[in-house]
Amino acid sequence: MNLIGNAVKFTNEGSVSLEVYSEYTSNKLVELKILIKDTGIGIPANQLDTIFESFRQSEGQDIRTFGGTGLGLSITKNLIDMMEGDISVKSEIDKGSEFMIILRDVKIINDFKNINTDQLSDKNIENTINIPSATILYADDMLINRELVKAMIAGTGITIIEAENGQEILDILEKQIPDIILTDIRMPVLDGFKTAEIIKKDKRYREIPIVALTAYAIDSEILKYGKIFDEYLTKPLTKDKLFETIKKLIK
């Protein structure tokens, strides 16, 4: 999730792909290879050796645009080390990056006697997601993030109204009252935090639940958000967590 989240964040156009390969090393074990490729901004060659260190971010990276704490790749490396695996990276500026993970001696589970395969169908999984009809006002200045959320809620009966910044949220509220407001924190024109403060001070809108989307899942940030937002979600956003939050906040 860290690697795919980064690939999406740093790729404004082109593609992000995930490829998984397995190769038998015995009748019970495989070597698993996971390759994440993107056509994003890339990483300078002189920084490839340090990119997995804690609090290290690519030089010249615009923190206001991309955010991040510089811990994602370090955490990823530590997880892979704990599984006695390897991670490597190849990258070119303005051409993209490739991260390869190799996990060795992965056990194969091949005993399906106790599994009810009817319970594994997409239809049955979708039927377990019971969400009331609702309208979400979602603000994020990055189109790809809005497209991802729309893909998550497709087919649920939920309607999404899109905005690109906090000012657009306020303009939309003058015409329509949503059930929930979902907003990114760092946006141009008017950020999510200031927008939430304005909404909560307005008696017309203060009862609308507001959910913050943030990449900063650290105690000080969460404490600050908790004073103004009804709930917060960390990036990369998962479908299960989004649905859980929606169901919690819809009356």
C-alpha cells in the first residue's frame, strides 16, 4: 500500500502498474516477486541509495504539493526485512520508478477442504456492504484521488459532488446540503482545515459531519484534527475504512 500510494501520488499522467510473479522453489514454497511501476516524476540517481532511510525524501520534492513524512519507504523496507526479503528500486527523472520486492520461501496454502467457495464470490462480498443512500461532498485538488474514491463507491447508490478546494465546498453548500463532507487537508485557495472551521461556525451547516483526509497519521496531527473534524481518514484510503466511516456518520 505504501509503494502503490507513492506511485499514484507522484504520477500525474501515464500509468501505475502492479505485477506479481511466483516461482516454485519446492512443492510447498514459492519465491514471490512484486513489481510496482509508474511513469511519475522519478528519483535522482544520487538519492537511490538513501531513499529507504527514515525521514529522507527526494531533494526538491514540494512538501506542500506531495506531503508525506519521509517514513513510508523506511517502514516498507523494515517490513520486508522482517520477512527476510529484499526491495530494490530503479528510477529516472521524469520517466518514472520501478520498485521490486522479493519474498522467499512463501508457503503455499493448497488445502481448500474447509472453504465454502460460494462465500468468496464478488456478489456475496458486495452484499455484505449495506450503505444507505447518501450524498458526499468530496474536495481534493488532485483528480486521481477523486477518481479513486468514485471507483470505491461505484454501485452503492452514493452520490458524490466534487470540489477542488475549500472555497468550492463553501460555494456548493449555498446550493445543496450533503450528508457528509470529505475533504483533503492540503489544498490551494482554501485548505481543508480552514474550510472546516468556517463550516462549524455557521449554524446552517455545523451539523454536517466533516471527515478529514490526511497523510499525516501522527498523534499531534490527529489531536489537532479531532478538535474540528468529526472523523479523519489516513492515506492511502481503503474501501473498507471509507465505508465504515460513512456508515458511522450517516444518521
